[in-house]
Amino acid sequence: MSDSHGKDSAGSTGGGHADEGPHEGPIKTPQQLIWTVVASFVIPIVIIILLVNYVAFGNKPAAGSDGLGAEAVARRLQPVGKVEVRDASGPVVVRSGEEVYKAVCTACHSIGAAGAPKTGDAAAWAPRLKTGYDTLLNSALKGKGAMSAQGGGEYSDYEIARAVVFLANQSGGKLEEPKAPAAAASGAAAASAPK
Ligand code: HEC
């Protein structure tokens, strides 16, 4: 009889079907009822715990792979090219002579590559030092022989000047630290001035 009302097996909501006889659900014993009640609490809780785990720790990389690590993903998302914008009016970071030397000049001058006068070789530097700081600076800025302009670096003239002084003074010279050009000086002063 109840088959004629498909929805009825889920529980009668009453309302004029009293003539269908006693309602029969899947739960027939008190034990089954207890199990059903317990399961109806436990199963959703387990599902919630699993979902929370999935959401919170879903980014776990596969074992033995860092392919999904935040760092690895960021690396892959990097733009192809990078543009370094140097704000000429911003605080000027002036590298010291030693920094420039270690970044560029050391490549040739530490080992005397391509006939470069070796750093610290006073004998090799003595005749060059005699030509004067301006000559040396000019050579470093514009290039000389196998040395390209600025030794191939991209620095301000002032930074190259400091590198020349650093290099020369490592090699028996007694040059004075070059004065900062006016623009850099005012920029540095502005940068360090209290606001
Ligand atoms: C590619 C190699 C190379 C690099 C890099 C290099 N130099 Fe040189 N440098 C040379 C060579 C070679 C000479 C000798 C040139 C000559 O007398 O013909 C030289 C000579 C010099 C001289 C003497 C110039 C003169 O008039 O006698 C100075 C000063 C100097 N270098 C400074 C620098 C500084 C500062 C840097 C870094 C910014 C630098 N060099 C980077 C190869 C290099």
C-alpha cells in the first residue's frame, strides 16, 4: 500500500494518510535507534573535521616535492623581466670603493688578468700612480687597454672614483677619499636629515 506514495517511507508527515496502516521505518529495535542517533552525530562531525583538514592543510606539498611550496610557487609566478627603477631624487645609496672593487674590479685586478696591474703590487702601480689621480680616474671611467669603461660596471662616477682610490691605496698609493659630488651630497644630506 505504502508503495503508492513514494515519499512516505521517509516518514509520514501526517495529514490524511491515517488509513495506510502503521508506519514502518528502517528502525525497528531500540538498539538500532541508539546507533542511528549516535551515527547522526558522529558522521557529520567526522566530515567536518576532514573538511577542515582539507582546507587548512590542503597546500601540503606531495611527499618529497616542494613544487607547491609558497616559495616555489612565488618563484614560478615571477614576471619574466625585472625593471629596477632608480629614483634619482630618492635617497642615494652610494657604494663604497671597497664594495665596487669587490663587485667589479677584483675580477681583473686581484689576479692581474688581461695585463691589469695587480692589487697590492706596488711596483706595478708606482708608475701609474705617478700619472696622478685624475689620469687614473679618467682611465677607470673611460676604459684603458683591456679595461672597458668603468671596468664594465654600472656605477656613478663618484663610486668609480672611490674604487680607484681604494684600489690605488691597496697598492702603495696615498690618495684621498674623493669628495662626494654636490648632487649626491645634498641627496645624502636630505636622506639623513631629521624630518
Ligand atoms: C676586464 C678586466 C678589468 C676590470 C674588470 C677592471 N680593470 Fe682596471 N685595468 C685593467 C687593465 C688590463 C688595466 C691596464 C690598462 C693599460 O694600462 O693598458 C687596468 C688599469 C687600471 C688602472 C690604471 C689606469 C692607468 O691610467 O694606468 C686603474 C686606476 C684601474 N684599472 C681601475 C679599475 C677599477 C676602479 C675597476 C673597477 C671599477 C677596474 N679597474 C676594473 C683591467 C680591468
